[in-house]
Amino acid sequence: MTAIPMPVLRTSPWSKVKKYALPIIPFFLLIGVWVSVIAIADPAIGILPRPLKVLQVPFQEDEYWPNVTASLGRLFIGFLVAAVTGVLAGIVAGLSRKFADFIGPLVTAMNAISGIAWIPLAIAWFGIGRGMVVFIVWNGAFFLIFANTVLGVRMVPEVLDRSLQTLGASRLHILRNVTFPGALPHVMSGLRSGLGFGWRAVIAAELVGATSGLGQWIFIAQEFARADIIVAGALTIGVIGLIMDRGLLAPLERRTIERWGLVESSA
């Protein structure tokens, strides 16, 4: 019997336009409200800066790009350490269901504690600077990545492991070709969430525990009533977070899920 091919659903050009254009509209609405408030209330520039003044900050302030680079560097180091340790520890814990149940409540409790709560102790341990910020980033991302990895490993049907073991497959072969690929969608979800929490942790830690970075730059700006720097820094934080999530990890997560057959590609 000849297999009947499944119909391929094609998206119209207008659907693609709506997909990419509609999410931009709220940003223009926000700018419209911003301009309207200035036109109506005419607040002092130290309270609410003009949009043009904010847009000039990256080009007129020499400290802008060094602070952006400093924050991204700390994020990269802290998140890389959190990703490696979280995934490895999550796989090891997930392979033992009893151990996963045993350590689960501790992970849940630690994940519920905001990374900001550890800043005073982290300053005592590492002092003011990169080490402290990297630790806070690791703390903010590790437990999310760990928990999602454990969940992903446990979601792999146990019958697959037993079947391959019966056929003579080694534990390493099963881990490499079944367990990790099966857990990968959950791992990617954990990495995506962990990166978002890690980025927020960077800014929070820099507010009180760094001599450079966007967080510290914003904190110093408020002492001089530089609302334009504060708003520019906040917008930069948001734009970088959006780019990392929607431009980098979201497509990667989507391709990972599609690769392992959990959803169909809409392309």
C-alpha cells in the first residue's frame, strides 16, 4: 500500500508580516504615551527626559559601551558556569529517580530564594567586583537549569532505557543517544529561563556590588539627576534581554523541539 503524503500547510506572506510586525506595535504605543506625557505635563528633564535626549546617550556618553561590555562579560561567565554545572548535575540527578525526589524540595526552596538576597553574603565572600556578580548570576540561573534538566531526564520513558540495555547497549551509549536528546527540549527551556534570570541578577548585583556595568552606571546617574542615562540604561537592559531571548534562545529552543518531533515546523 502506498503511503498518502500529508498536506503541507503554507503560511501566507500576510501571516508572516503580522507575526513580525504586530509585536512592534506596543513599543510605538509606549513611545507615543511617553511623548504625550511630555507634551502635556512638560516635566523637568531630571524627572522624565525627552526621547531624543535618551537616544543620544549611547553616542555622547563615553562610559556607555564600556559598561555594556562589562555587564555582558559578567553575564557570559556566570551563565556559562551555571549552564555547564546545571546540565551535568541535572543529568546525574535525573538518572536516579529516588535521588531526584530526595533533592527536589531543596532545589525548589533554593530556586524560590531571590538571588538579590545573597548579595550581602556574596560581597563578604568575594568582595566588590566581578567574582561577586558572577556568583549571583550563577545562583540565579543554576537551579532553573538544574530543575529543568532533571525534569527532562525523568520525562524520557524508562522502557527505552531497559529495551536498549536488553539489546546490549552500554550506559554511555544510552545516555548519549537517548537520554540527553530526549531531555534536550527541557534543557533548552531551562537555559532560556536561566539566561533571563541571570541577566536580571547581573543588573541587581551591579547596583551595590560593582564598580562598573549598567547597574552601577544607573545607580550613579541618579545621584546626579541624569534621568536620560537612567532611562537609556534601562532601555538597553530591556533591548539586550529581548535580543538574547527572542533573537537567540527562542529560535534555538524552537528548532530543538522541532528536531525531536514534539511539534511540527510552521515554516
